[in-house]
Amino acid sequence: MTDPAQLPPHLRRIAQVFVDESMADSPLARRVRKRLAASTHAQVPWTVVPAGTDRVLFDQGDAQALYLKDYKGKFLRFCPGTRAYHCCAYRIIHIGENCPMACSYCILQAYFQDRVLKIWANQDDLFTQLADAFGADRTTRFRVGTGEFTDSLALEHLTGYSRDLVSFLNDHENVVLELKSKVVDLSWMDAAKRTDRVLPAWSLNAPFINEHEEFHVSTLTQRLKAARICAQAGFRVCLHFDPIIHFPGWREGYARTIDMIFDYLTPSQIAYMSLGSFRCMPQLTPIIADNFPQATYIYNEFVPGLDGKARLLRPLRLEQFAFMVNRLRGHGMNRQLYFCMESSEVWQQVLGYTPKDLGGLANHLMTRAFGAQRGKEPA
Ligand code: SF4
């Protein structure tokens, strides 16, 4: 049991809180203030900044700051996939930006160069926009997630944001929420009235990558134990092998993680699982080289993809995908598997079918998210 006064390891570098003046008395700000005050970080200074401040300046080495911001943009967005490849087409609920953890391959390094973790404190605006979108036609189904510009649960210990979202969505049965994370925080669980409308999700990788390229995150065992707790409570979980990295020993590494999964879960408890090869915008490579000199996988053989991102040569991707799919199928996985941002040719060569055969990837995942095929896998 965690000492309630101790922040989880990934939040212990927080050294300052900024709050927009107009948000200083918001429920979210009050909650963060109360939770920090009850923790070993009670002395962290709070600075109220003028209403509407877009960026706050904070530069204290490795330390991080929270900024509770009044966000003026759209809270519900489309996933920035590309038309060149099959995209899963889910919708993003934008709750904040940046992440307290540090994975060498993380795309967020290219987006956010500072150590300020932004949280949209104007939750009333968020819920108004979501109610308009989800309530307009209750027969339209939505598959949504928060883990695009941040980790869904990284700040949950202080903000309770996902728990608020789960509570709000209890009244919207046409929405399935995926909470994607690399840490363990299950404090949102008892807020869910319907276990079939929340999909707790964890990213997985080979043990070597988890140990050498992901920092301040939970271990694979911790993630899988958490997934089992969710499954035992009636939730279906999602797992994501993304990014799959080509490194010496990748076969043994990915085989080990795949085998571990089924020590904790059965295939029917997994709603879907993505496989995505490491992809990298050109401007991200020098940032990774700078921030994580040990990350030699960036010097692998890459080609520019149709989306402008560098990706591993196709024969190498196919080799990794085929190996992993074969192993996963050996454990009983089948149509839960999908590729993130790959062409029909790759699907056909590895899986033997294309998204079109599934009625389109977005439709297929929507169906799986809502649980229509639970327990009976088509051949
Ligand atoms: S946990 Fe996710 S969002 Fe956070 S640094 Fe790692 S890859 Fe990026």
C-alpha cells in the first residue's frame, strides 16, 4: 500500500505550480492544492499568473512545473493520423499537454521543449463541449481517449481528471473511453457505472526497452498486474506494442513480454491490441540523440514513409510483425490485433487480411470497443 503522503515516483520532480488567475478557485485547482498540501510536496510554491497567460517560464534543471490553465481551444479532436496509412480514427479528449515521465522515443519531446505539465482546469468548458458533441445524437458512437498529448493517468494522483471524465461519461452510453498509460493508478475505477464503457490500456514493450528507454514509468509486471485487477473487476483492457523497436535481442524480448501477458490475462479480456513500429519525424531524431545518448536504435535502417516520418525498412518491420503476431496467435489472440499506421500490403502479408475485410479499421475497433464480439472470436 502506498503511503498517502508520498507522491508516486513519477510526480516527485514537481517543484512549482502555476495557476491562471481565473482558475485559481476552480474545483480542479482546489483539488490539486489539497492533495499537494497533504503530501511530502506541501512546500511546492504556487504562483498565480494573469488570466489568459499562454506560456509560463520555468527552467530548474530536471524539476517540473504544473500549469493549471484556462484552455481556449477545442477539447474534442480527431487523432492526427494520416490518410496514407490505415489509421484507427479515434477521437481525442484533450485534457492537457506534456508528461512527467521520460521515454526516449516519445514524440512529445518534439512538441513541448519545456518541463511544464499543462492541465486544462476549466473543466466546465470541457464538459459543455463534450455534452454537445456526445449528446447531439445518442445513436452515434464514439471511441475516445485522452492519451495523445499526455499520458492518461500520469497526473491522476493529483488531478483526479480521469475519474471526473469517467463520472461524466456515465451518462453517455454511446461513448467508450480508453485510458492509456504507462503508470498504474486505478483510482478512477469505482467511478465507472458500466465496466463496458471504459477501456484501461497500457503500452507494453520488450523488458530491455522498458528498463533502458522508459524512465519514471511502472514496470511491465506492475502494468500487467493492474490490467488483471481491471479485468477481474469486469473491464476489458487494451494493450499497445508501440513503438516496436529493432534492437539486438528483440526476438527474446518481445517473446518474453508476450508470454508474460498471458500469465495475467486471457485473450477474451483484451478488447484490442495494436502493433506499431517505431516512427520518427525528422526533427525528433536529433532531439532523441541529445536527450538520450544511449538510444542507438535511432541509427537503424529507416526510410521516409508517406506521412513524412522515418520508419524501419519494410522487410525488417515485416519480420518483427510476423514474429510477434505468430507468438500472439499461439496464445489465442486473433482479430483483436491491428497495426498502427501500416498499409494494406503489410496487413495482408502478416495477418492474411486487410482492414477492408474487417469493414474498415475504424469500424472494427468501434465494434470491439463496444464489446459486440466479446467472447466469440470469428475464425
Ligand atoms: S509515458 Fe507516453 S507520453 Fe509519457 S514520456 Fe513516455 S511515451 Fe511520452
